[in-house]
Amino acid sequence: MKEYDSDKLRNVAVVGHGKTGKTSLLEACLFNAGGASARLGKVDDGTGVLDYDTEEEKRRMTIGCSLAVCEWHGFKLNFIDTPGYPDFVGEVKGALTAADSALIVVSATAPVEVETENAWAAAEELNLPRAIFVNKMDREHADFEKAVDVLRAHFGSGVVPVQVPVGAAETFQGVVDLLSLKMKIVKHDEEPAPEYIESDLEEQRQKLIEAVAEFNNELLEKYLEGEEITETEVAAALIEGIQAAKICPVFCGSAIKNAGVKKLMDGMVEYMPTPYFKVSVGTDLEGELIERKTEDAFSAQVFKTAVDPLKGRLSYLRVFSGKMKGDTAYLNSTNGNTERVGAIFAMIGKKQEPLTVAGAGDIVVTAKLASTNTGDTLCDKNAPIVYEAIAYPEPMLAMAVGAKKKGEEDKVFSSIGKQCEEDPTLRIEKNKETRQTIIRGIGEVQLDVLAERLKRKYGVEPKLSEPKIPYRETIRKSVKVQGKHKKQSGGHGQYGDVWLELTPQPPGMGNLFTETIFGGSVPRQYIPAVEKGVAETFAAGILAGYPVVDVKVNLYDGSYHSVDSSEAAFKTATAIGLKKGVLEASPALLEPVDEITVIAPDYYMGDVIGQLNAKRAKILGTESAGKGMSRVKAHIPEAELYKYATLLRSQTQGRSSFSLKFSHYETVPERNAQKIIEESKAAKAE
């Protein structure tokens, strides 16, 4: 594949709700471009080029973003296919970071769904120009005008059709370009639009001119004065509005029938921005802001990492400036390492097209980078720049993970670590209190796919379960108790005797050991053994096996035997006294409580608050979050958060988000505490 100058490149992230036909659309683009795909691939029968992963073929859905590179009329279109399922939003974030524009694919029968809104919001946040493709015009109940009305209601008056369909559902024949008034009929060449729809087309064309004029003062003036506006003037104003992200052109067609797809590809070339004029902003090694133009020294950012046990790591890069060459050493300015880049290539699904050089604005792939991860910057060592890391959503679904087969734990954790390199929305961590390894993800489907990949790629099977809650134990009143250990056997016996005072400490103060021994009732050499006995007994727990906290223990009296006393005997006596004392001191079980912040649409807020109340949450307050959204804050026990991410998504149709931070520990209600204690005793007995 030849090198393309920046002005001949178009980088487009194809985003939207699942099952709208994003991958099918790109399969048609590859087929039209020729060479990349000899036949029109279909997702449903597994003949596509882009969904090549085993899990993708099995589930008939896109899981990871893939490249579909098309050479089209002297231009190179770098399309990035993205998942439409919310669990894989990290792939969408990476693709949008690498792209210069977003193509949002919608269905003619259901134009705005949850991930349509999320994709629009994500592109809007990055100020990316957007276009919309209304797909499935051949489907029953397809209604283009109604779809456009719905799109405008959600995304504003800047949503402007540049094409209209001829017919719909079973009568769908093709699409007409509103600027040229040329029609592309299914399976036929371009020809003038038929006379019988001329009046409708003229009306639609006037709407296009009116919409464009709203964003262009010169055009608006000519329009109000009734002057003729040429096709060239409309096109120029349209391009200006699109590239300023004020106008969103609407295309239409059928990906399965390959109708309207060539017109769409022409539109991507004509309307979508070139990377040539892009000025990228980063920081130097001292943290000062700097800019990088396309003609400046080389710089690029990794937006996706794929890990394969046989092929190794594949790093997908967006070149922001300069030229990238194979077999060259570059600086990884994110971590300070020097990275040797081997071969570079364009990707069409899993097919690699070798490149000798990649210019500014291009998207390329290289293999086996030793210390470069997703989000890292590669650059010329003489002109360092660091680009901002890609912002991924926090994974909120937590599961405990182990191995189904005993002894394979290390293999499982190592394999998950490799998958975390591939998917930055996966996190693995060790909970020191519960001693469990926790995997965090966006949703259950993501974790199911993770488990399947570990089995297929690395031959290990993880076991996912509900995480343990790090409960704690404490006391609520002061007591004085004796702990005495006396055992006589052949030879030396065992003797230790302590009197302990247990006093509650303020929450968060921790445990404290003191001694006020007078007259040597407990010899000095045994006091460290008593202190150690306190630490070990409290760490092991008394009520339900959870650590005892916020208790002051004072050793104030005791007795010893000159022959039979020992450190071990005093440790045992201390444990006896503590177990007796805690049970007499009004013991309580404590649970961790988090502060949760939920942002959801106003019309779901009643349900959200009701569900939080059902989960023993204490509402702290609500406020407006803007754009029809509300924010509620509450304190909620961690024990009530298991799979809350899945529940909230279902409850609000995926239109909400939440964040957590640890707040404090508080006493578990008596009924709940008794159940926890009984379960702990049963588990211990097993």
C-alpha cells in the first residue's frame, strides 16, 4: 500500500448502537474499494473480514475495534469499526481519540437508542465532526423522514440530510444526492432522479439550503433576499459547517444491499476533515503545553493494544506529526524508554498490508513493542512530546477471581494481566483484607468474554464469584476480664495468667496496647508476648473471623509460675481473655460504607432513589446535572453493591453512570449481622 499525504487521508470512527449494521456497512465499503475484499462479507453468516475474533464470530457482534482501510478515488479512508455493546465502551473511546470524525450508524426503524446517544456525547466531548448514516432503508417500517425528525429532536437542528431515499422497505430503490440531484439505483449506475419525485426533492433541497444558511451569514443574506444559491456555494458552506461540528450531514441506504454506500464513501472524502490542518496539543517533558503541526517532528499515540499468544502484541497508532518509519528507534515519552519499531503496516481486519513509511495523520499498526501500552506516546527523541492519556470510564462491576483447577492461580492471574493490557477498562487488584484477587470490568458480558478468551488463548479457566466484604469487629463498652491458661503434663507444664481491660476507641483510631503492671505480677519478659497475643487474636477475629478494630487493651494484673510460665503460655492466656472479653463488651460487626454518586435522566430518578433505599442507602441529596440529568449522592454499604452496575444499567436503559469512593465503617444492623456471623461459622466448619 502506497504512502498518502495528509490531505488525502480521512480517519473516521464508525460508532453507534449494537445491531445497527456498522460492521456490515464497512464490509460493503471494503467490497466497493476492491482488492481488500473480493466479495461482500456478511456478519450473520460469518463471511465478514472485520469480525474475525472467535468470540465475535460466536456472538455475531463486534467486541474489539478493527481497521477497515479503503483506497477510494485517490484517497485513503481509515475506518475504525467499533463495538455497539456498552461493555466494550473502552474500544470506542480509543477509536474516537485516533479519529478526526465520527460516523454514527442508526437504524431506519429505531434511529436513536442508548448507545446512539452515548456515541454522540463521546464525539461531542472531543469536538469531533459527526455524520449520520441511516441504515436498513430496505427493512419493513423504515421511515427516513421520521428518523430525521427523531435525530433532530435529540441532536439539534444541525442534523441535515444531504441524501434522501427513493422508496422505503420493499419499495426502496436507491438514494438521491440533494446537491447534484443525481440518483444511485440499487445494482445500477448513477442517473438523474426520476421526474415523479422532483417536487419532493426540490422541497428537501430547500430544507438543506435553509439549514446550511443558519450557520453561514453570507448564505443566509442571499437566501433572505431571494438570490440564487449555487450548488458550489451550498457545498462550501456545508463543508465549513461540518468541519466546525455545527452541521451533521445525514446519509442513507442499505449496507446489506450495498445501496448508498458508495455515495457515503464519496461523502466521507468530500465533507469529513483532513488531518492535514490538525494541530495536536501535548506537553513537553517538563509538563509545559506545546503544539505539534503535521509537518513537525514525528509523534504518535497508541490507541489500542491487541495481545495474541502466537503473534505477540500488536500496537495500533495514530501518527499526529512527521513520518513514521519501520526499523527505527523512537522515544516512548510516557515512560522514558527507547522503543525499537520493526515493521509497520495497514490493517484490514486481521490482514496486514506492509508499509515502508506512514505520514502524518495516518493510522498504522506495529508488532512486539516491548514497553509501550495503550495511551503511550512515541516520538522523535530530539523533539519529545507527551499526549494526554486516553480517558476511559471507571470499571464498576467487581468480581472475585480464582482458578477452577487448583494450582493454576498464577497462570490465571498472569493471563488476566495480559488481557488488561489489551483492554484498559479491565482492572485486576489484590484486596489485602479479604486476601481475594478482584477483577473489575464495565459489565458481565465483558467478563464472560474475558473468561472465554483465557480458556481459548491460554488454556486456563477462571472462576468468578461474589467478592467478600471486608467486615470488621469492635466493642461498644468497657470490660475487665481474666485470661488464664494452666496445663499440667509430664515435665514442664504451661501457665499464664493475665487481667485485661478492654475499652472502645473512637472510630478509625485503631487498636492500642498498654500495660500498667505493678509489683512484677507479670514479669517484663512476658509482656511482649501478651502484646503479640493481642495483635494475633484481633487480626484473626472473634465474632465472625473479621479483624477487631478500635479497641484499647490494657494489661493491669496477672500471675506467673517460676517454672511453667512461658511466652507461649502468656499468648494463649491473652487469647482466652480477649475472646471472653469481646463477647462481654457488647460486640458489633462493622461494614464498609461508600459514598455513591449516580447521574441519571430526571425521569428515572424516582426509580434510582427507590432502589438505593431498598439497598439500605442513606440519601445525602439530589441536584440537577444539566441536560435533563440529575445527580444523587448517598452512603451505601459495600455489601449492597454487588452487580449494582448491571442493575442500574437495566433500570435506566443504560442512560446512567455512577462513581464510588470509600467513606467510613458503620455498625451492621443486628438482623444482617446475625446472618453474616452464622454464614462465617458454617464456612469455618466446612
